[in-house]
Amino acid sequence: MSAKIFDGKAVADNLLVSVHERVKTLGIAPKVISFYKEDDPASKLYTRIKKQKAESVGIEFEDRKMHGTEEAIKEIREIGEDRGVCGIIVQHPTGEFAFTPDRWDMLIEAIPPGKDIDGFRYDSPFVPATVRAIMVALSFAKVNLKEAHVAVVGATGMVGRPLVRELRERGGKIREIDETTQDVWYQTKNADVVISAVGQHNLIHGDQLREGAVIIDCGSPGGDVDFESARAVASFLTPVPGGIGPLTVACLLENIVLAAERLANRQNPEVST
């Protein structure tokens, strides 16, 4: 068996066309402000990619360097009151540059729910972009979530936690796998769908997967799944790069436009969508 390889870039490009049309319908450029840590190369890279894609579809994307948590929280709260800004992003740093959990929570809690376009808050009206991208990939793989057994590797992480919640809401039978799970490879070997969002390069190999399984790899910057061994047994596989990554950016931009549409409707209640 040779897996069908998901072309996330092509799907993302099609979605961006739709996003651009919605921006033109709005008649104004939605504005988003993104905070990042300058000393984290990955944060700078991801912020630059988002900015380029946003501006290509008519979204005004302002990036700001963070000069300390307290100052950033103050700025975020001020921006939260600005009706000219529809979304606020805090680029999550990784590795040695990562925030402590309490500082990260303080930053996210400063964002008004309606402007939390990343969907980090529990009361955010937005589904996180990576979760949305995964759902799009599953639809291309023709997965019936009400029948499939889904293993989520990294189930308690930043992607895994909201993903598990979304899958359960859609009726999925979920096996949550984290660092405390004892029989990890038994779980993946017996799953119809394996979704990995750990960030550990080549964590999963083909001999740990069921023949014909659907494999969604959200690992970053390198894939969690060993591509060559997995493609030999899977029926559907998302590559890294070129799979979930570009689609996540497109889904984030769609969240920005949705936030702008909702803001416009609140300011002009006589106009309905």
C-alpha cells in the first residue's frame, strides 16, 4: 500500500481565495496585531509567514515585539478596547524561549474572547486554526468520526487538548495519548486514525501503525511521523512540510475575517449576514 499524500498547500491556496473575497466584501481591511518574542527565531519565522499571507489577502497585520510579560499584557488590554482591531495573536515561543505556564495564561486571559482568533481561551468563539486544519484534512480522507477509532498523540498539549474536545463534540471515539500512557504503540497500532501533535521528530514509525490507517502529522518544525515508513502502510498521510502547516495559516486568516465580520455586525446591527 502507498498512502495518498495530502497537499495542504493546494487546499490552503483555495481557501485563501475565499478569504480574499470575504475581505473585499467587508469593504475594509481587517486589522490584527501579533506579539512575538524577538529572541525566538521560530516565533519570528512564523510571524513573518502569517504577515505575508495576511497581507496577500488584504488583511492588515501589525507585528509587535514583546518587551516583557507585564508590558505586553498592558498593550493587549488596550488593544482589546480598540474597535479598529478585530484580532490579537500571541505567538507561542518554543523550547528555551517558552513562557512559564502561568505567564502564558496571563497573556491569553488578557485577550478579549471575541478577539482570541487563535482560540486559546476556553470561552473563545473560535476553533483553533490547527484544529480546523486537521478537520479539513480528515474530511479529505473521508473519515467518519462517529465510526472511526482515533488516537491523539500529545492529547494534553496546546493542539491536543482543544482537538480532543472538538473530536468528542463530533462524536469521535478518542484514545488520548500523552507522556503517562503505558501502551502507546498498542493504541496507535489499533487506531483507524492517528493524529500526532507532539513536536518530536520521527516519533512514530510505520510498524507502529495499522495497515490502511489515516495519519495526520502536526509535528513542528519537523514531522512527528517517519514519512517513508508511514506512507508504506497508511492509506492517507499529511506530510511535513506542506500538510497541516500551510492549511493552519489559511484557517487562522479565515478566523480573522470571521472576527471582522462579527465586529462589523455589532457596529452596524441593522446589517445581517
